[in-house]
Amino acid sequence: MKKYQDLHGVLLVDDDRFTNLIHTKAIERSGVDVVVTAVSNVTDALAFLTEQEDSSQAKPGIILLDINMPGLSGWDFMKAYHALEDRFKVKVIVTMLTTSLNPDDEERARLDNQIVNFLHKPLRPEMFIELVEEHFERQF
């Protein structure tokens, strides 16, 4: 398993549990040593981030975020994420992982300084490795 500095966990935020399962398996097949936590809504994602200090769960270094979810969307998550204290966002990168083909969504993501990538589902192991290697330093 490959280890990367400051990358201990990944938070998947997608309302489709089957998609979360597929993406979890893709991350496992990537060979990157991380703990994957999957949640199905924005409220649970924000709770997971803000309750990390008191938790034994791995703090996420990457958040893979769907845009179109019932109730609160990925954009709603980003609005709340921007309002979080910096201590909850240190060394965390956010990547939109979506089926959206709307160029406005991609442009909106590009303009958000907290979103580092805009990827299309499904996540594949090589996509995850590329994302990790772009933003984290490998430990040997």
C-alpha cells in the first residue's frame, strides 16, 4: 500500500449508496493507504468534518463530492464548507465527482478556490492515483 503525507482518509459524499460502494472499491484498488468514509448527504458530511477532533476515524485529506443530491446539493455543501473554521479544512482538498455535463457546473467549480478538480463519474483507480499524486507527497 502506498502512503502519502497528510492523506489518511477520503470522504465520499454521494446520495447513491451503490455509487459510494463502486467508488470505495476503486479507491481500494488504487493501492493508496487511506480509510474511506461514505455518507449519503451534506448534513452527514458536515457533521463528519466538524466532529473529527473527538473521533478516532481518519481525518479526510480528500473529499469527493457529488453535485446533484436531493435536499442539499454539492453547492450547498460548498457554501457551508466555506463558512467552516479553517481548522476543519486544513490539508483537505475538494474534488467534484459528478455525472453533470453542464458547462456552468464546471465553470462554477473552477471559480471556487476550495475545489481543486472536476471529475466525471465513475471514479477509476487511475483517476484517484492521479488526484493523490497531484496534491500529496508520497512517503517511502
